[in-house]
Amino acid sequence: MAYLFTRIAVKIGSNVLTRKDGTLDITRMSALVDQVADLHREGVEVVLISSGAVASGRSEIKAGKKLDSVSARQLYSAVGQAKLINRYYELFREHGMTCGQVLTTKENFGSRTHYLNQKHCMEVMLENKVIPIVNENDTISVTELMFTDNDELSGLIATMMGMDALIILSNIDGIYNGNPSDPTATVIREINGGKEDLSEYVQASKSSFGRGGMLTKCSIAQKVADEGITVIIANGKKDNILVDLLAKGSQTVCTRFIPSDKPVSSVKKWIAHSEGFAKGEIHINRGAEEALRAPKATSILLVGVTRIAGDFEKDDIVKIINEAGVQLGVGCAGYDSTEARALIGSRDKKPLIHYDYLYLD
Ligand SMILES: Nc1ncnc2c1ncn2[C@@H]1O[C@H](COP(=O)(O)OP(=O)(O)O)[C@@H](O)[C@H]1O
Ligand SMILES: N[C@@H](CCC(=O)OP(=O)(O)O)C(=O)O
């Protein structure tokens, strides 16, 4: 069968994999594995980003005393992830296929070397017909350094792996143009990249086991679509949803973010998702801001820099801040912080941030 995409990232939310009482919904998991297996047999490369560790651990053990939120996350994810991956392994084995576990943390995307190392790990799995199943390593992640949720992680993986599409499966058909419980609200079928303001539709509420909610899904989806990747939000509880999305396209109910056709380099894609790893700040004056906002691609020169905050190494990610204290974007530093400070105001030096290593919000 001809499918619309040949390389996809599929993010499965906790709610898709759990029943109302919090137990793992094996029937649903099995149905999703069947679909991934069908696609895989037809030559579609799939990376799964699966939530559900905390939810499935919670239903497995009863803690002796009341746990604080960090202890609960660590305990439940340690048990739940083992249970989850074990189940996936058995389900794929029934199809004669092998899956492998990739547990990651935000820090593993922080430097270009770590980023490329992770990409290599998933490439080698795909080349060997192994289906990567990725989750955040909640057991050892430091709270302040965690991903907002697995939607953010799936966006990073989709861009890192150069996917044709990112499919975010949740417990709802897509983004509604109002409160989803309102009978007059309908699913928005198409969204044009990052240009539309969706905040008026999306409620802050989230489903019972989810972490980030629809708002994170929207902002991630817009960013990833702007990088040239189709993003689809669809209902993972619906039978045959994955195969339908790839085979029938727009006939299947979902929200589809239309990808930008402007090419974006792989370095820029990495930088675009790197704000959370920034090690310092580059403060620039008005003239430098005007140059950055001009249509022509412009580097940040030391002559337009007024202050350097924080300690960073060459090639670390830094935030770019204007005179009003507003963040304009992020970039990869061409000097370490000590050298950059010493050279503030200099002319005729290489740029502090070259435009190839610059991402403006
Ligand atoms: N406009 C909207 N359209 C669709 N869902 C919405 C909207 N506003 C808020 N939501 C909520 O977002 C939830 C999905 O996000 P989330 O709880 O993070 O799911 P997941 O666990 O799949 O990541 C839905 O169940 C719904 O309650
Ligand atoms: N790593 C966590 C994922 C938490 C999360 O992001 O959940 P969701 O919003 O349902 O995708 C887990 O496996 O429980």
C-alpha cells in the first residue's frame, strides 16, 4: 500500500495507554503495536515516544507512606517503565519484530555532541530494523531540568531524526475550536504552521494522567511544522488510527499542522529546540536588534553587545536579549564567556553568534 509518509515519529500519551482506573490498557497497546508492525512491514520507519511509565507504575505498587511528588515520580516510573517496555517487547515479538528502549534526559540534547550521539543511536536501531521506544528517564531526571512533557521530547526527536511527520496520539480527536465538552465545538482540521494564534481555543485543562496538556502540544506542533515536518494530533484510542492517517490522509479526523516549505538546516533545528539548555545570555543594543530583525540574515557582532551574563563555553547555547530585557531567540556562542566579555564592543572580530547558528523566536 502507498503511504503518505515513510519515516514517522509517533508520540503516545499516558491517557491512550491507561484505563480510567490507571491500569495499563493492554488491548489498546496491542492494537497500536499491530498498526506499527503493519507499517514497519510495509517499509515505514517508526520511532515511538511512549509515555505511561508513571501511570502504569502508580497502579502497580502501593507506597507505604505518603510520597512527595519527586519520590512518587521516581518510584512509579522505575517500576512502570520496566512494566511498559516489557509489554511492548512481548507485543512486538508476536510480530517477529524487535523493539529497543531509549531513556533520555534533557541534558542529553544540551551539546551538539550529545545530540548527534543520540541521533546515531536511533539511526543504528532503525537501520537494524529495531523499533526505538523513547521515554524521558523520569527516575533520574532532576525536576528543574525536565522536559515539559513528552510532547516536547517528541518534537526534538522528530526534528533530530528528519522525520516526514510527527503524530501525537492523545485521548481526543484533535484541537477543538472551543471547549471539547461543548457539543457545538468541532475539530480544527488544518492549521497553517506557526502563524495562527490558538490560545483562544485551548483550555489549560489536561487529561487525568497527562503532564503538559494541549497548550504544549500546540506550541511544539507549530514549531516542528515551521521546521518542515507535518504534525498531526489525533485520537490514539480510535481503532486503526495510525494506518488510516498514513493511508487516507485528510479523510481521517485529526488536526494537521501544515509544514513550512522553507528549508531549515539541521543545526538550526537543534538550536530552535535548545532554549531550555541555555547556559548564558547575550545582551544586545538597539542597532544590533534592528539588524537582526531585517529580512537579510545577520550575525551578532561583538560591537552590538552590551553585556554577557553567565558562564559558558564556546559552542554552548545562549539566549539573546534586547535592551528591554525581552528574549529574541537563542544561538550557539562563537566564544566562551570570558573571551566574549573581554571583546565586548570590538570590531573586525568573528561574530559572537554566526547567523547559521542563530534562531529567532
Ligand atoms: N481546544 C482543545 N481541544 C482539544 N483538547 C483540549 C483543548 N483544550 C484543552 N484540551 C485538553 O487537552 C487534553 C490532552 O492533553 P494531555 O492531557 O496533555 O494529553 P496526553 O496525555 O495525551 O499528552 C485533552 O484531553 C483535553 O482535555
Ligand atoms: N515520562 C512520563 C511522561 C509524562 C508525560 O509527558 O505524559 P503525557 O502528557 O501523557 O505525554 C511517563 O512515562 O510517565
